[in-house]
Amino acid sequence: MPVPALIIGGGPAGSAAAITLARAGLKPRLVERHMVPPRGVCGGFLGWDALTALKDLGIDPWALGARPITRFRLIARDRTVMADLPAKAAGLSRKTLDSALIDAAIAAGADVTRGQAARAIDPLARTVRLDDGEIIAANAIFLATGKHEMRGLARQFTHSSVGLRASLPPSPARSEALAGLVELHLFDHGYAGLLLQEDGSTNLCLSISSDRLSRAGGIAPLLAELMSEAPALAARMDDAGPPHFEAIAGVPYGWRARESDDGIFRIGDQAAVIASLAGDGIAIALTSGASAARAMLDGGGGAAPGWQRSMNRQCRRPLSIAEMLRHGAALPLPRRAMMALVRRVPQLGTRAAALTRIVRG
Ligand SMILES: Cc1cc2nc3c(=O)[nH]c(=O)nc-3n(C[C@H](O)[C@H](O)[C@H](O)COP(=O)(O)OP(=O)(O)OC[C@H]3O[C@@H](n4cnc5c(N)ncnc54)[C@H](O)[C@@H]3O)c2cc1C
């Protein structure tokens, strides 16, 4: 007997779909390869649209210890500019966020299998093979594997970036410097983002083009280059000791799923990958997970192709603007121009942050 809905991946997208389906009375099956949510390569920035989506799902990030963020600081070499965000945002570790979401899915009645990966999918037969050989047939499949490809439905892309993440221990200097803001250090072919997490530690994430990382010859030599190219970043990391980085390769910024098969909903990063410096990936994951689930509840698996096209349209503009900003920030001349513009008219920075959201408001 096919299950009514199978969700592959228990990140924000998969859990949002599971919560929405389960609360509507459908018992979805969710398969997540980790037993416990890992820290994950992510900046941990929750925009105002992500906060609204979490509220709709019944999750209160402030009760989980999220730190409020109302401004952003851009730093490129010796230049610094600040601007207000359009609305209040938050910093929260992915481990805490993902745990709360998957727990809410279980509490809502989803059938969650952890510690099992889906190995391959047959989109036409709508079957999925798990690590242990189990084959699950489903009326609808929600592909929510995020940054990871699924054999049978892998995303096609040519250019990609590498994401890195580490935690810096709590320190009075970082607590003071980062209170109430997210800080972005811009350098050639990438950036680093810093924010405070619920336990007082600092989340440090880096995004760098695959080309630059391979030219540098690895993470350690790249970091050494960055320490002289971004002295303010070096100062933030000063007392922290050598960070232990988690890494993810093959991040296809700007990629969008333009279509999908009957019964297959691609959600989260499997629907659209916004430049991480925009900080809207989690909002896209939550929003797309919940809205795909509603589309399936209304129209069954046959609603998938239409829903996917409409998600593609919704993501087009914010992704294009985020790509423009990412490319501009990665090159010296446009970067200098962007910094000068935001210095003169900080509202332009605020406006740019608003334009990179898939849900406005
Ligand atoms: C460097 C960097 C920094 C970022 N910073 C931010 C930020 O600050 N704010 C923001 O909003 N966005 C940020 N993003 C984007 C954000 O991380 C993603 O958009 C978001 O995590 C997508 O959620 P998801 O649920 O689609 O996928 P994921 O969060 O990747 O979750 C996918 C889940 O599926 C599971 N999985 C994968 N494969 C399988 C399988 N075969 N079988 C079973 N389970 C599987 C994984 O274990 C994981 O739990 C950043 C991205 C990068 C690369």
C-alpha cells in the first residue's frame, strides 16, 4: 500500500511539510538520515519572513533562545557600513531550530524515521529505496534533501560554491560587537557572516566560490589568505583558536526547479537556492514546505507540476536580485560601489534586504 505522502529530509522544508500535512489529518512518513539534527552549514539568520512562517507552524524561536537582530554591518577591508533591516530578524543555531521543527512534526502525528537515508528515487513509479533496502511507494513525494542530491532527481548546475561553518566560543568582545546585528565580511569571491547564537557562541559561516577554494589549495591556506584580506574578520576570530569547520560543496546559488513530475514536490533548496548572503534560504524552505503540503491536500499529487511552476515564479525576482548582490559583492569595483552607496544612503541597504525575500510584508 502506498503511503499518502513521503517526505525525504527533515530540515526546515521537510519538517514544515510534515507539520502541515499531519495537522490536516494526513499521516505523512518522513525519512531523515541523521539520528539527531547536526549543526549544519548555515548562517543561522532568520529573516522576518522566516519568523512569520515559524509562527504559522506554531514554533516560537524566542522561546528557543533566538537572539534579536535589527541591523546589518558590511565590512570590506577597512570600510564599514551599517543599515537597518526592514524588520526584526533573529539568530538561532540550526541544531536548535531543526530539532524544534522535527519534534513538532512528530507531535503533530508524522511517522518519522531517523538514521536512514533515502538512496534512490524512481519519480515515475513514485518509489524510494532506503539504506536498509526498504522500498516505499507513495502517492506524493516531497523532495527535501536540501544541499544534497538524490539519485534519480539530482539538480543540474555548472557553477557552484562551497559553504563552511564553525562556532566561535562565547567572548565579551564578540558579544559586544555583534549584539543586535548580523555582520558580513565581503572579500573576493565570497563572504563570511557572523551572528550570536542562543548559547552566546558566535556562528561563523563562509561562502566561497569553488574556484577560489581550489586555487588556495584547501581550507587552511584559504583562511590564511582571508586573514590578511579581511583584517576585521581576523580580529573577530582572534582569541578563538583554529576553528573546526564543517563544509558543504556544490552549492548552486541561483538554481531553481522550473518544473516537476506529477506527485513530486521539490521543496526548500530542492526548489530554489538563494544566495546565502541574502539570508532567506530558511524562509524559502519553511514557506515552500508548508505551501506544497497545502497544494497536495487540496489537489493531491497531481497538483505538483502547477505548484512547482508557481514556486519558480515566486522565487525568480528575489533570487535574481540576490545573485546580482552576490556577484557585485564578490568583485572589488562593484563591491566598493555598493559600500559607497550604502554609506551615503543606508536606506538602499534596507531596501535591498527587503527585495531578496520571497514573501514580502
Ligand atoms: C554558507 C551558507 C550559509 C547560509 N546561511 C543562511 C542563513 O543565515 N539564513 C538562511 O535563511 N539561509 C541560509 N543558508 C541557506 C539555508 O541553509 C538553506 O536554504 C536551508 O537549510 C534549506 O533548508 P532545506 O530543508 O531545504 O534543506 P537542509 O537544511 O539542507 O535540510 C535537508 C535535510 O535532509 C536530510 N537529507 C539529505 N539527504 C537525505 C537523504 N538522502 N535521505 C534522508 N535525509 C536526507 C539532511 O540530513 C537534512 O536534515 C545558508 C546556506 C549556506 C550554504
